[in-house]
Amino acid sequence: MAIGNGVEERETWSSRRAFVLAAIGSAIGLGNIWRFPFICYENGGGAFLIAFVVALMTAGIPLLVLEFGIGHSTRGAAPKAMRSIHPRMEWFGWAATGIGFVICAYYAVIMSYCANYAVHSLTLAWGGDAAGFFYRDVVGLTTVRVDSATAAAADSLRSAGAAVPEEMIARPWSLGRFMPWVAVGLLFSWVCIVLSIWKGTKTVGKVVYATVLLPWALLIVFVVRGVTLPGSAEGLRFYLHPEFAGLLQPSVWLAAYTQVFFSLSVGFAIMIAYSSFLPRRSDIVASAFIIGIADALTAILGGFAVFGALGYKAHLAGVPVASVVQSGPGLTFVAYPDIISNLPVPHLFGILFFLMLLTLAIDSAFSLVEAVAAATRDKWGWSHRRANLTVGGIAFLCGLPLTFGVGLHWLDIVDRFMNQIGLSLVVLGECLLIGYYFKSERMRRHVNELSDFGIGRWWNLCIMAITPLVILWLLAAEVIARIREPYGDSGLRSQEFVFGWLVLLLIFAAGLLLARARGAAPRGTARPGPAPPGGR
């Protein structure tokens, strides 16, 4: 099977450093700050780090090597890459790209929240009620009442300390209030995203120096500030205190592998697209290790900033750290603003914190868009400008419903299904396709010949056995959980079906249709791609 022969001329990264920074920027996102520390704390603290490192070495880095090898050897974004491996598998590449598209549509809404909070930091607009300000004034959260029962979302809102006025109670499928400033922030986010990839790798290769290095610098500032606050030692103890008995619990290992899959941007067509722009001679193995380790260290470092600050919050309130621990939006837009209000120079720290989140998010967002745009350029020969404006414009329109009061519910549902089920299906398919059809040994030989140091046969075991088995376990656990414990109460179960199961089904159906669509003729064969792995 010849892969990469006779392909059209393709742009390349200006340097290996630009590629590595872009891939690191894609992998490092909001989850490193608002998800990893909480998962670590909840699953044995320091002992969880052992499971996390094992998962990184047996699944995370091997999958990075796999996707880099796919993109480099086929010199195409995911749909073209899958078609090169098997003519009937283009639809699978489009499905992976579609999942990434859906994620970028709602990820930009979270960027909008960050942009709004950066502005609100000028006046500390949340005052003494950070929970109420976020849920009521920023997102206008609509809760659902069915008969006399209050939705689970309303309970979580009240437990966070916010009042739930009657105008926030709505019937199922009510959009709730339109939040104009979220929409303005969404438009601002999309302008930034599209401009960041305006000329493809040429623009991205320059932008990432700011959007990767700046958040690292700001994160170090918040780590230093966090660990020097009163009560921070107790917060760090909660974060890292090892409970080695947890390593005997299957749930801890499942959480570790889930976090690795979630964090490294594998399965979203990003790394395949990025690696398709690599020059012929590229150190794929070393790049994968650098990116995986950088992502892990950033997540661990983020935990010091988060739990140092949470320890300070517990110290001020005179309560145990466990009572103030939150994750996700609750941490970012409720707990941390409350902490910022009690810091010296709070306006400055507020602006810096949300600027850090915004720069963390934009790399992940524009990498998702570039993966989709690259697929359209491969298929129809579109220009960068046309692809970026089309993909960005459609994604902006898809995100607009999330600027209404019900948006946070829908965002949460879609996020869970895309990251837990959609991602798992794609990664499982990649492992089976390369491991058993293309043969993992052929791919291993290909990446080894390109790299300064090779990867051993243990990689074959990871791709053919360990990772697929873990993903099957993860999928089974998630599907059972979704059947047994639907989202919210009965008022939200129909929404879970539409924005969860139905969206996933539509993505895979769209993949089949796009694969059958007629593409543009190749523009030329200026230079051959890398020799097929099977011929070495």
C-alpha cells in the first residue's frame, strides 16, 4: 500500500520549534487548570500521579506518535489520511474532524466567558457574590422545573451560594434569556481564532510564541502567589497527599487514562493535521515525548496554583479545604474570582488570571479550526481565507444558541459526549485501523527512520492491546453511566438525547456524506511525500 506518493505540494512548518509549540498549545488548555487538579485530588492525590504517568507512557505518548505518523506519512488532514490508508475510511476521518468542529463551536463560548471576566476584573464586578454573578448575570443560567421538582442544575447553583429567581425557572427547551455580552465575547473570540490561522502554519508558527509562552509565564506567577498565601500548605496537602490504596481501585486508573485522552488533543484530528505539515525529515518520537511531558508538567503545576489558592480561601472562611474544592466553570468563574477579591491588587491579578485562561484556550481553539480547515483545503482545494472564514462563520453560528440562558446546560451535555464517547470511538478506531489493518510495526519503522531515537516494540503492544482495551472499558463505563444516570431530571433528559446521542449520530452520518462528496482534482505533484512505511 503506497502512502504519500504523488501528493501535491504542501506547506510546512517554519521550524520544528514552531510545530512543537503549536502542538503543546493545542494539548495544554483549560482542562490543565480546571480539571486535572480536581481529578488528582479526588483519586488519591500524589498516588494518582503514578497512575497518570503510567497512562501517559502506555497510551498518551504512543497515541501522539501514532497520529504524528499518520499525518506525516499521508501528508493530509484526517479525511485524506484515512482515505490514503483505506479508500473506504475517509468517512472516519471526517467523523473525527466533525467532533473537533463541534468542540471548537462551544469552546469559543468558554473563551467568551474568559474575555468577559477579564473586562469585569477592572471593577471586580462580581462583588461579594461570585456564584450569583456568574450564573445569573453572566450566563443567565436557566434551570428547569418539571411539576414540583427542581432540576439538578438549580440545586448545584444554590449549593454554590447563588439565589435562583423565578425568571430563571423555565420549561424544558426554553432558551431563556439572551446574554448579549456573551455573544459579543463570542464574536471577539472567533475574530481572534480566525486571525491566528489566517495563513495556516505561517501565522500559527508566529502566534504560538505568545499564546504558549505567555500563559506559562503567568502560570508561574500564580503558582508563586498561590503557594505563598496563608493556608496554602493545607491546600497543597489535600492536592498531593498520597493515598496509595487508591491504586488498587479500577476507578483511579480509569480516571488517569481518561485524563490523558482528554488532555493531549488526540482523537480530534488536530495532531494528524498538524503533523501533515512536517517536513520530510522530522523527529516524530522526540516531539511526542516533549509534548506529552510538557502537557503533564503544566497540569501538575496548575494544581499548585489552584490548590494553593483554595487553601487560602478555606483559611479565610475558617472551613476545611474539602468544602471549597470545585472543578470546571465553578472553579474558574466562581471560586477563583472570590479568591482574587481578597488578594492585594485584585484588579491586576484578575486581569492576569483571565488573560492566562484566554491564551490557554485560544491555542486549543484555533488548532481545532485548523484541523477542519485543512480537511476542506485537501478535499476541495479551498484557499486559507475561504476555509478559515467558512469554518469560523459556521462555528460562530452554531455557538450562538449557547449564549442564551440554557446554553451552559447544553454546553455541558455536548462536552461530555464529545470528550468521553466521541473521542473514545475515534481513538479506538485509529488503534484498530493502524494496529491490525495497516500493521503497527510498519508505522513504527516509519517513525523510527525519521527520528533521532526510535521507539521500541512495546509501542506495538500499547497500540494493539493496552489502549484499545482501556478505551473499551472507558466506553462501557460511560455508556452505562449515561443510561443509569441521565443528565439532570426529566426536564433535561430529552436534551441529553438531542445534544448527546443525536449529535454524535449526526456527526458520523455527516462523515459518510462528506466522504461521498465530490472533491477537487489535485493541483499538482510538485514533490513526493515520504516513502511508504511498508517499503522500509
